[in-house]
Amino acid sequence: MDAERQDLAIVHFVTDLRFMDADTLRGWVEMAETVTLITPDLPSEPLPAGVDVVQYEPGSSKAGLWNQFLADSETSFTLFLEDDERFEPYHMPDLSQMDARSFFPVRIQTADRGERQIFYQVRFLPNLRSRVSGEVFDGWSIPDATRVVYNLNLDMRDFVLPIRRTTPLYKLVDPEEEFAIMPPSMQAYLVMARAYFDDGKFAQAASAYRALLKRTQVLPFDRLAAINGLASCMAEQHRWPQALDLARQSIEAEPQQYLPYLIQFRIQQLAKNWKAALDALEDFKSLAGWPSRAGFDVGMASETLLMQLADLAFKAGLRKEAFRYYEQIFHFRQGAVDHQHLKLLFVFATELDDFEKAAYYFEVMYGPLLPANVTDDTREEVMEGLSMFMEKGWYDYPTDHYIKLFEVDPANPDYRRALIAGLSKTKRLNEAKAIFRGLSVFGDME
């Protein structure tokens, strides 16, 4: 809905004042009943009117600070944001239509070298003061409302508030510190497992994922993250049947996610099952335009995806599909591809009997050289390309080029032979006679 003031508290928790933006705060003031900045340092400049400030000691429990805010909050809903996180105002629902049994996960998307990373957290909650006597959030640096969601049987709506950020979400989280607090955040298991995984300690990572899966109260996106993480561990340990089985289970539980398909793709690629790998990656591509519903999920950069698809289709012998993906790469790069890529497109178009595209890619490759700038290094390749048109029975196009080449260099025997062949195939006898009469080199042929 359009931005308008609602019965909402927006809490901006920052680890550094550099993440504070006055214009952003001002925009939140226009749409929320209260806006509060929780910061380790007080701003040196005045804040926009309507923004409250709470200062905290570095090293304090984030969950504790959030619990303290909720204990005093009187608005119907509270949204917690961190550091450089932002959302579009039009994504905010009409909260007057929501009941007090609703909560909304936030979907946090970051990007690393073009690869999307998706995380989910419970940070958009109704006012629970009348129903929760103790604390809402467990944990330390990862506030976790899983226990309250289950105990109160809160309704997890299909609506998810999308949030974008550029900085790593869990960079400042110390897993050991998280597990020193009981009960720990459910996502502490995932953060610890990911740290083990990144260090190549796949057995320890698998143990952490299994520990989370043994818990009875785990939110769906965290459970999917644990299953996918465990599947990744199995794949890295070359336990491929187990990895594929876990990936299958994950997809059956929730088709709209990324990592299980990428695990299937990678295993089949390593096994050189090119068609199976292609199928898995195409399944991923069909969903890549939709947000994943799994936490700790990761996508694939668009260009990398297209390159992998093209390579797999080529290796699987599916030339039509390979051509389509190589063309998509060409358009994605706005034509800025190397000569080998263009040559591949030309060959594919010719083999697939697509004259218009074959002529197009031939012109992209050699148009700037024809006819006067063909060198000794490029002549053989140009003539080979034109001969491919002749072999397909597309005589007019190469013959036109043969005429231009011959006019520039009438002494070249390759041009002469090719022109004779082209004119004979196109039956352009009048034009041929006119050219012959104007060029004495044909005198001995008459």
C-alpha cells in the first residue's frame, strides 16, 4: 500500500552511526507512529523530528535491547531493522486489516558478486504484552522469537516483508557467545554450521545442522536451511546419494527455493551426467525470478547461470538449447562477447538452418573487415564462413560478398574460384558477363 502513518513502531538498531540516514528516518516517521534509533553512539547532528534515540553499551545483548523496547511499546505492530537494511514503503501492508495473531517474517536479501543470498528472521511482530509475561526474543546477537511463535500459535502469514542490505548479516555474530545463552537462537546453529562449512570442516557443520533438525520448534525457513546445509555437507564429502536424497526431501517440502536444485546440478555435473545436470539447473532457472522461501539460501549470478546452461546443453548434445543460451549470454552482455563466442553462435545458427541469424552473426564478426580490410590472418576464416552458407544452399548472400571481395582483390585465386561457384549457383549470368567484361582476368575463362 502507499506510505501512510500506521499503528507501527519502527526500530532501527545500528552497530555504527554510519548506517544512520536522516532522509530514511524522515521517511519512516511519515509512515509509522513511532521511530526509534538504538545506537552505541549519540548522533552529533540533530535527528528528524519524531525520532527517539536509545543509547546502548557496545557488547550489550541485542535480544535484550529489543525485549526491553517491546516491553514498553504500545503500538499494535513493531518492525526491527538493522544497520543498512531498507524496505520499500509500498511493500508495507495495511496493518489495520491484520489481527493480533499475525506475524510477518522479513526476507533479507544481500548480494555477493551478483549471487543473491536470502535470509529470514522474525522481526515484524504484533503487540504481545498482554500474552507474554516474559521475554519475546531468545538469544544474544540473533534475536529469536521462535519459542513465542510456537507457544502462542501465531499465524505466519503468506506475506513477507522484503528487506535489502549490502553488509553481511551475521558478520558480528560469535557462535560461542550465542550458545553461552540459554536457550540459544535457532539460527545460531545455522551460523555455526556455516562457519564450519566455510572452513572446510564438513563433519562438524553436518553435526550442527543435525542438532537444529532434532529441535521440535523450528520455523519452516530455518528447517529448510538446515536440510539444505546438511545436503551441502554430504555433497562436499562425496556422499552423493545422501545429498541427492536430502535435496529431494527439501524440494518436496518447499519447491520455491534455490539451493537443492543447485546441489542436484553440481553433483550431476561432477558425475558428467550432463542432461540431468541441465534439468536441475533449468529447474533452478525457472524459479530464480521468484524469492526463495528458504533461509540461508543462495542463488547464482545471472551470467554464470547462462554460461553453465550453455555449457551443459552443448555437452549434452542439445545444440538448439545450447544456441539459445549462448544467444542469451550475447544479449546479456549487450554484444560484448569474444570472437570465439560469436563464431560459436554463427556455427550453431548455420547448423540449425537459421539463415537470418547466421548472416547476422557473420556480419557482427566480419562486417567491419569486408571487403577491403580482410588480412592474411582473417581471410581463411572469412572464406570458410562464406563456404558454410554455400553448403547450406544459401547462395545469394555469400555470392554478394564474393563479388565485393573480388572487386577489391581480383588477383586472388580463392576469391576468383568462389565467385565462379557463387555465380553458377545463383544463375546470375547477365551480371556475371558484365563483371567478366570489366575485368580482364576473366579473359582466359571465356
